[in-house]
Amino acid sequence: MDDNPIFDQWGTTYFNLSDLAAELRALLGCEIDIIPSQGLKPRKRHRILEDAITL
């Protein structure tokens, strides 16, 4: 599992994140973005994390 890029350190897959995003869109009625923290671009990281809402 460590060598597989579709899993993170907790075993979460991109499919899990996609399902979560779809469910949250349906519940909240708005567009959302779910991005693993290591997927943030360095120059935008600070600004994004200021606006982030941890679930």
C-alpha cells in the first residue's frame, strides 16, 4: 500500500474522496473541493489553508 499513489497514509483512496465530495455536494447544495494537504501547490498553500474547513 505504501507504494501505491492512490492510497494515502490512512488508506483513503481517491474513490473514497470522490464519494465524500458527491455526498457533501448533495447535503450542502454547493460545490466543494476535497484536496489532500500534500496535493496543495506551495505558493497557494497558505491562502487555501486559511479558508479551509476541517471536517
